[in-house]
Amino acid sequence: MSTKRAAEEKISFLQKFDPVMGHPAVDPAPFQLPESTPFWKVATYFQMLGISTAYVTRQGILVGQLSKAQFIEYNNSLNRRQELRSATNQENLDSIRKSWVPTVL
């Protein structure tokens, strides 16, 4: 019974959708990235275009979705790992732990 109701709600949403006015739940211009897009270019897209979500495709087929928050979290984890690898002794490690600041796009 609940699946039937959910299907009816989806249909009613589509019946009320006006392509000229749009709807807040529908992105009028989704941003698509090939999965082979370089890291630096993805960062540039998020910064310069101000997008919050990008859809990842392989040969035109959707394979995933990447949000700006996920990208920032991944970038911070990469920076953190690199800093930890470069720490040569415990003193450097302690100073890194105290001074580390996450990246914000």
C-alpha cells in the first residue's frame, strides 16, 4: 500500500511540474563530469562555477554523484595523509596535529 502511495505522489509531482517555472527539487542544469576528470579540474569547477553537486559519468552513463562536501572531505583526508607521511619524528607529528586546518573551497 505504501509503495502505491509513493508512486502516486511521484506522478502527482510530475503532473504539477512546470518546465518554465521549474521546481526547487529539480536541478534545471545538472553538471556532468567524466570519471577521468583530473582532481584539480574538479576543484576548479566547484570553486569557479559554484556548483554544489556534479554527476559522474562513464561514456555518457551515470555512475555516481559527487557533492562539494564530499570533495572537500576527500581533499582534507589527502592533505592530512600527506602531512602525516612527511612527519619524520614524534615532535613534527605533534606540531602537525595541533596546527592542521581543513581546506574550504
